[in-house]
Amino acid sequence: MTLRPPALLWLLGLAACGSPGEQRDDVGAKDRGDTTARAETPRIVLVTHGQSADPFWSVVATGAREAGGELGIRVEYQAPGTFNMVEMSQLIEAVVASRPEGLAISIPDGDALAPAIRAAAAAGIPIVSINSGARVFRDLGLSAHIGQPERDAGFAAGRRMAEAGVTRALCVNHEVGNLALDSRCEGLEDGLREAGGSALVLAVDLADPEDAQQRVRGALAREPGIDGVLTLGPAGAVPALAAVAMLRASGGLDTPLELATFDLSMPVLEAIREGAMSFAVDQQPYLQGYLAVVLLHKAIQIGAVPDGVIRTGPAFVTGDNAAEVIRLVGRGVR
Amino acid sequence: MSRDPRLAVREVSKTFGSVRALDAVSLDVRAGEVTCLLGDNGAGKTTLIKILSGVYGATDGEIRLDGASLQLSSPREALAQGITTVYQDLAIAPLMSVWRNFFLGSEPLKGRGPFRRLDPVRCESIAREELARLGVRIEDAHQPAGTLSGGERQSLAIARALHRGGRLLVLDEPTAALGVRQTKVLLRTILEVSQEDVGVILVTHNPHHAFPVGDHFVVLRRGQVIIDRAKDELSQEVLVQLMAGEDLAAGPGGPALSS
Amino acid sequence: METEPAAARSPRARRLLARPELAAALGAAVLWIFFTIQAGEPFLSRAGTAAYLNAAAPLGILAVAVSLLMIGGEFDLSVGSIIGASGMSVMLLTTHFGWPLWPALAATVGLCLSIGYLNGIIVVRTGLPSFIVTLGMLFTVRGLTIAISRGLSGRTQLGGLDGSTGYESARFLFASSPLPPFRISVIWWIGLTVAATWALNRTRYGNWIFGSGGQAETARNLGVPVNRVKIGLFMGTAVAASLVGIIQAVQFNGADTLRGTLQEFWAITAVVIGGTLLKGGYGSAVGAALGALIFGLVRQGIVMIGVNADWFQVALGTLLIAAVLFNNQVRRLVEQRR
């Protein structure tokens, strides 16, 4: 019996499917089939917990790719579809199996990723961590972390708020359990407490922005004496801004309120420029991607890796420099 | 009559609300004989069948199987008593192999303890043989039952019933959706079956299919038995006329049609 | 009298081609060749092979159980939420209530068995489509997992399982790598596939599963305890989900409330790629295992050749359709003889 030709052809067609080269997320690529080029151009892979479509992580990816372009390194970016440690761990395993010359990873959960990271280190691949994991990277055998120490950043934000007169702040956490975000709120609390104030955490789910907005409104209405709100990301900032605006419009809020956030986005920067928001804490994600590639480049070349945390933040965007930053965000580099 | 009929239905009635679907129906079914149950739609054939297969309970009257009184509360119990009803479409799982269908619910096992298992080779050959006994030849009982024709599938259900030691076989309109050739196959199966120690009730509205295989003919109309005659008391033409409702002219035997 | 008919092609050969797993086996082979060509030596290495086998294993465990249920004619959309509940149950019992690990595992399995039993009993008693019943269970279980976790611990993610008593032995059984870099979950996967296949094809219970899916009413009339079979199958999928949750909690030293999201979807995909029909009564556990293997191959393969992991869903969707179409054509070809 012969298999019906169309079906068989179909399968073979799938197999012969065009080179995936066009779909790759990298710069300076030689054809994958050309193994000599492969040996000459080092390959660095970033594995993070955030999709490259996410505006924050796209800046990280841009920084990494531009560094790759400047240094003649092929840079790839991999991330799970959602915040999912199981998937991220599997991605690391696959990336390690593909034998890159260097690996940069974010560590939102040290416990969960430990086995994968240790296996990567055991495979002899130079690794740096970026963005999250300032507290755990050493335990996992890494020497360098590039990012913003979250607790310190929260502390700095708290101090800034206290200087502006805030006594009680709401910390809007959109991913309770993410150690980095939890640390920001803890830092905020420390910073305020130093000035005699306090803070409390409000958990929201950004999958439903309407709901998040309602929760913020509800908290502001319910809790006495809140005069500051800090969100932990641009996606959280939008509902918070809307909530405050709505309350002010309906007369439910007539006291001054300091609104601030972590990380940047166009709506956030507009809000700062217009004065609806006081400041944003910028961890300068471009540098996280850029410096990761730079460090790994030298690690690959001469085996030298700096020791410790390289702080890319906190940098503050206020009404003073908002316009300039907006211009740079338009270029995708901030 | 030297012994009890396989099935004795005595004055059985069934009412649904104000509708009297069966009215004091009595009939006998003997083992080794094919009893044809005829009548138009609404005559009460289906109701009687459903009572025999345990779907309904009778409102009045008594049913005896091999002399013992029969009280059925579910189709499963009917089957356990050895009464198999073969409907047209529902009896066979088309995607399962012939032998799996054949042995469904009564799978023979070999081995011991948790490792008791089926013996596909043996099951396949038994299924194939049992079907052949009824005049249906297939190459391979591993093939899906869906590859059998409609008549063959019903024969499979019949063979299954016989293998499980059925006492009474009820065939509900088996030829209604079959073509000419398949009808011949099925009727041949029914003839083979009538050689066994099984009582067969063939429900049909087609006297041309009933006459060649039947030994005994019961016609229902509006829930009542109007004709109950053995084959030698009838001819095919007379049967057709009787079913068409023409008055009994001259003719021996059977209860007269009450007006 | 029986004479052996001479067939144009041997029934054995025809039977082989009619096997439900054929499309999945060919699909897996084609993909393996594809990735070997595109990714080269790294894909063929131990690390590469382990990358996709380890990724396939949790889904494989789930898909095998789901395939039995689907052959039996039902769906279970709640398995993903049971994975989440299982993981959090282990974590809460150990880190919040201080239980030693093994009693926590036993209680967790018991909890999941009850969820499976509940699914089954609702489906058989009410006659509602299992799609709907288990969909409702999905929301209920996921919601309760989140609510109870937050209520008890204030968090949706818990860590530190290695602090509990019994962790070492649990790690050995669920999260070790006896043959590194291959994980023990792969052995669980293979073992469960073998057991399920044997049960399906060689036992009375397996015939009952086919019958319950293919022709439930008739099967019931023939004496098959259809309701008991179905309830058992729901408990089977629940316990498989529970096992996956436990393996992941031990492996990642913690759990979060969102774990397992969408896994029911991937499991059904793997089962269908493997040749099981959506309407029930026909299918294969081996096919489901191959479906999970294809999932792992695609998922990890495209990472190994440097493609953005976004394309994974496109690839899997295309494969699903191709596998089903191919399967259909072969089956029709085989049955055409009549």
C-alpha cells in the first residue's frame, strides 16, 4: 500500500520548511547552516522571565542587541509566554543544550531556577544575572549581577516620597510572590518609616485592568490618610492614574496625593510631564541588556568577570527631565 | 404443548396517562421458533418490546420466562435474565474491533491476580467462528466493527447474545434500513438462530420479510392482538391482507377481529 | 466451516497502518529529523535529548491519563488547576502547617482524588457534558487555590520545601536525575504509558473503557459498569495531575497558584495528535505519549535553533492540524477496502 501522496508530501514539506533564520531575534546573523561562521561569531542568549513584546523587556533586548552589534556578537532573546518558572527552567535547559558562548538570565525565583542555573554553570558557560536576583545570585555560583537592587530602590523612593510630605503610602503590587517586587514594597516601607511614616501593600491582578483600577479606588476610599501611591510597573501605573483621576473627578479625593511608579512607559512619562505623577524610578533596562553582553564578551574572550552588583538604578525621572526621556523612549533605548 | 413456552405473556396492559398502549395482550413464544410481531406504527409493538427489555414495567398482567414470573427493573436486568433486544444502531461500537464488541461485558480472562488479561488471539477466532455459524464470514475479527454492513452488525449483536446464553432474542425492525442483499444475510442469520434453543421475536411492519422466516405470526392493532396464527394457517398474501386491515373473510383459526 | 481467506494485503499489515499512533509516530520522526538538520550536534547530544524529554515528561504523564478518559468518552478541563492545587497543597501543609513531607504528599493525593471523584460523580449523575462540569471545576479549584493560599499565607507563591522532613527521599523519587541529565519524571512518564497501554489493550477494564466511550448505553446493558469506569477515569486524570504538581513542587522547591495553567489544553492537544478521537471510543495511550514527545520536541527544538519561543504555538497548532488530517486519511484508506 502506498501512502496517499498529498499527505506524505505535506509532512515532508513541514520538514523542509524554510530556514528559521528570518525569524530569529538577533543581529549580525550568519546563516545558521554555516558552521564556520558559527565558530567565529560568539553567541549570547538572554533568558528572562518577561516577553520581548513587553515594553520594558524590549528595551533590555534592544540594549543587548545593540551591544551585540557593536561587538560582533550574535544575541538571542528567549522568554516564556507568561510568568512561569517551570517554562523558564525548561528554556534554560534547552538553551544550555544549544551551547551558547554566554548566558544572561534574570532570576525572579532563586529556588525554582537553581537546578537549571547550576547545570548551566556546570556546563562551563559564563553566566551573569540581570534585573532580578540581586539577593541570590551569589548562592547560585554567579559573580556578577546587573540591575537595580530592589530594596534599595524602594528605600530611595520612600525617602523621596517622605521628602515630599507623604506619611502613608499604598504600594500596589501586581505580582505578589515575585521577590523583586516584594522587596520594592519592603524598601518603600523602610524609607517611609525612617521619616516616621508607613506603607501598606495592595495586591492587584493586571490581567484585568478594570478590576485593578477598582481595587486602587477601593483602597484609597477605605484606608485612612493615604497620601502617596507607588506602583511597581508601568502596567500598574495606568490603572492607578485612572483611579486617582476618577476619584478626584467624583470628589472622593480632595487631599494631595503623591503618585509615583517604578519603570517607564509613555503614559507614565506623559503623566510626569503633566504633573499627574511626581516621579518614576528608572532601573535603566537598556543598560541591563547592554552591560550583560559587554561583560559576557570579555568573559568569553579573556575569562574576566567583575564581582558584585552593577547598579543600573535607581535613576529618577521627574518633571525636570521627562521631556528628554520621552525623546529617548521614542527611540526604544529607555 | 409438552412444556412451558419460553415466554408467556398473559393479559399484559400498559397505560401512559390516559393512553392505553397495550390492552390485555397475550401471546406465547417458543424456543426454536421465530415469532413475528407485526402491526403498523402505533400498534403497540414498541411498547411491548420495551416492557420485555426492561425499559418499561407493565401496568397490568403477567409475564413468565420459562415458567418463572418475570419482574424487570432495568435493561441490564433483562440482559442478565437472558433477554437480548437488538436495536438497529445502538448495539455495536463501530470503532471497536469485532471481537471486542463480541466480548464486551463478558470478556474471558486468563492468568491470575492483577495480571489477569485478555487473550486477543483466542477472542478473535471465537468471534469469527460464532459469526460464521450464523452465515456471516469475515476475514479478521480485529477489523473495526464499523467495516461490517448494517445486517452484519446486527448479526454480530445476535451472535453475541447467543454466546452469552440468551434465552430470548428480540429483533426490533432489523430489516428496516437494510438493502436487499443485507436483508438476505440477516434473514439467513435468523433462520440459523432458530435452530438454537432460543425464542426469537421478530418485530417488523414488513410481512414480506416476516413470512419467509416466521413460524408463528402475531398482529397487533391499537394495543390489542387481532391475529395469532401459526405458519401453516396462513399464506403470505393472507398475511398482507390481514395487516392491511381487510376483514377476515372465510378462514380457519385465530380470533376474529372484534368490531 | 472456516477457510482462511486470502486477502490482497495481509490483515496484519493493514492493522499496523490503522493504528491510531501512526500519525504521531511519523510526526515525531519527521520533527526529530528536522531539528537534527537545523540544530546539528547540540540537538543530538545528551543535553539536547534530555532538554526535550524532560520538557515532555510532565505533559506526558498528564496526557496518558487524559487519553484514557477521552477514549472513555469524557473530557477533563480541570487537570491544570489540579496541578496548581496539588503544588500549593504540598507547600501549605509543609511550610505553613509544619507537616512532614510524606504525610503532606499523601493528603495532597487524597485531595486530588476527591476532586476527580467529584468530577466523575457529577458527570454520571447529572448527565451534563463533562466539558462543562470540568470547566466549572477548573474555575472552582483554581479560585480556591488562590484564595486559600492568600488567606493562609498572604502569598501566591511559596518556597522552601527543602526544609521539611522527608525532603531527601521525596527528591529522590520525584526530582532526581538517576541518569543525568535525564530526570526521573521521564521514567514516570514511560512507566505510566506502559501501564496505561497494557491496561487499555490487555485487560477487561480497557475493553470497558473503549465500550463506555464508543457505545455507553449498550455497554451498560451488557453489564459494563460504565459509571464506575468513568468515575475511575476522572480519578485517574486527577491523580496524574497531582503527580505532576508534586514532581514540580519537589523539583522547583516550591509552588505557585498559577502553576498548571492551560495544561489541560496542551494535554488534549497531545492526546488528539496521538490519534484519539474527540468523540471517544478510539485512541491510544502510546499516541498521547508521542503527542507529548512532539510537544517537547517542538518547544525545545525551536529554542535550540534560536527561534523565538513565541513561534512555538504556531508550530504546535500547525502540527495538530497536520496530524489529525494525516490520521484521517490513513484511516479512511484502511477502511476503504469494504
